[in-house]
Amino acid sequence: MRWRLASRECRVIGLVAAIIAAAVGLTSCGAAAAGNIANAPPGALSCSGCHASAASVDTPVPRLAGQNAEAIVAALQAFRAGQKPATVMDRIAKGFTDDEIKAIAAWYAAQKD
């Protein structure tokens, strides 16, 4: 039997997944970001649901801490514009304004091990 989901159901499932990722991110922030969590801009902590905060974690999802802020901004803008292939980042990036993207990128660029 083949299941088909209506567009609204897909959006709800995506929202639930984003909420779960945010909850995991709030509980899984590593030592690198632990001291700076209070200074994190809105939305930044939800990234750690998929993007590892520790360099020792082996994952195909790139680590954001210490990355170049301009590169993070460019990637998020490309995801948002549909110019970069994605599974979920295209939808996540659409939820941020340019100023939010810049703040998140600057915060992650400042994170060190």
C-alpha cells in the first residue's frame, strides 16, 4: 500500500522534526559552546541537533563551530534560494532573515574548542 501525505501533513511533520531537533540541540550542546549558550542568537542552538559541536564526533554533517562566518552565510543563503541541494536545510534556512543568518554565522564562527 502506498501512503500519500497532504502538503499540510508534510509541513506538520517537518515542524515536529524541527522541534525535536531544537530540543536535542538544547540538551546536546558540547563544551565548546557551553560557556556561550546564553549569548547564542535565536535559532543558533537548534543547529546542534544535526551539526556536531565537538570536533571528535564523526558525522557527514559539517561542524559549524569555528567555520568562516561568510561561508556559513553563503551556504544558508544558497539553501534558502534552492541553489544548494538539501534534505532539510532548504526548509530550515527559509525560516531565517538575512540578519538572523548573519548573527548565527558570526556566533558559530566565534565558537572554539
